[in-house]
Amino acid sequence: MSQKIGIMMNIKILEKFEVLNSEMLASVEGGKKVVSMGNGMYCYDGTLKCWSNPSEIWSIAGKVIVNGWINYGPWIPRP
């Protein structure tokens, strides 16, 4: 019985769903421009509000560590 209710609820949600196209998204007013500062850091343009994306930071750090190990290994000094 609960399975039927869940299916019926999903159908109702899908019937009310509207497609967002470029014109509808362009009509949105307000908001702030987000600027990527690089390496997983993002800031609002013109304000001091910034935040980081930890998964992006760890991905970049992992690439740097692996590339250093492959290119130089633990026995060759870095340039």
C-alpha cells in the first residue's frame, strides 16, 4: 500500500513540473555574481564573502602530490 502512495505522489509531482529554459532563467532578477578564485575558492563579486569547495581542493592537492612523486620521487630534490 505505501508503495502505491509513493508512486502516486511521484506522478503528481511530475505533472506539476515545468521545464526551465534559457528565457525563464534569464528573467530571474537579483543574486550575486560568483567569481572562482582558483583551486576551489569562490567569492561573491564585490563583497568579502568567500567559501571553499573541499572536494575540489583535495582533488587539486592529490594531483600535485601524485605529480611530484611521479616526476621526482622521494629521492630527487625538487627544483
